[in-house]
Amino acid sequence: MLLTHGARSVDELLDALHGRVTPHHRFMLELHLTQIEALDGAVATLETRLEAALAPFRAAVGLLTTMPGLRATTAAVLVAEMGDTMAVFPSAGHLVSWAGLCPRLDESAGKRRSTRARKGAPWLKTALVQAAWSAARTKHSYFHAHFLRLKSRRGPKKAILAVAASMLTAAYYMLRDGVEFHDLGDQHFLVHDKARVTQRLVQRLRDLGVEVEITRAA
């Protein structure tokens, strides 16, 4: 449907279009459309090939997509990069380090000079960071709370790397144990901090020779 512009009628607008498309324009349009059709066909062929290649790993991809921020495409990238069995990694920490999502320990004379993340698997790291941005925007989730907790102290870039590392850690245990993602919730750190502060204060009182019995307030 054409809309009139100012006082011009539809007929005037149609007349204005006459003579604007030359034979050269038609040739270029046909050339571009042919290229687009060829690219669409190539994409369809690749998607069919990928579907066949991913068939044995469909269960692993399905598990990973239960995590916030991970869709089927990103989950497939993770499986393609690190496999669907975690036997090759002694621990989640080894996997996070291999992916380049943990900071380097660069110290000299007791002074830390760099906390920049290590270089790791580039495709895996890139996919995880992109997924982490999506996960960090999921309200009332552990990853959202984790990002906000670190953003104010370390900045958004380091905070999102920490979220990506947490996601990869979760993926390790999900694939190792064959379980879906369990969200700890946005109150996890609040409860954890209370417990840690309580434990520290109780230990301090005990060091001073005071016996303490903890009773939760109603």
C-alpha cells in the first residue's frame, strides 16, 4: 500500500517511479538476486550437513539449552569445541582455564601486574561471552545477580567474563553428570554472604574465648 506524501496523490508517486530503473539496473538486480539464491542454497546445504553431524550429540545440546543464555546454535558450538564428555578435563577449573576464561597470575615481588584473561579456545570463548550477555539480562537468575555483583567493582567486561566462566563451569557438571541446569536464583549471594559473615564473626568470638550458640531469628 502506497501512502501519499504531502499533497501528492498516489498516481503522481507512481508516475515519479517511471524511468528510474534502466536495463543496467535490472541486470544488477538480477545478478544480486542470483547471488542471494545461491547463498541461501549453500546455507541450507550446510544446515542439513550440520544437523546430520550433530545427531549423535543431540542429547548434550538439549541439556545445555536448559541454561539461560544458551540457545541451540551456541550449545552446538560448545559441544563442537569441547565435546560431550568431560573425561578429558580433570576438573571444571581445567576446562575454564583451557577456554581462556580465568585471569592470568602475573606477580612480581608480591605485586600483581596483570589480571587480563588468558588466551584460550577462541571460538568457545567468543560463543560463551555472547551467551553470557544474554544470561546476564535474565531477571531473577543467578547469572543476573552474579553480573551485577561484579560490575560495580570490576567493570562490565570483567564481570561478563566471570559470568561466562560460571556458565562453562555449570556446563561441565551438566555434561559430566547428565543433568539439566539448576538455577541458584538471584538471592544466592545474599544468603551466601550472610552465612559467611556469620561464620567469621562466630569464629572471632570463639578466638576470644566466648562460646556462641546460633539461633535463627523468627
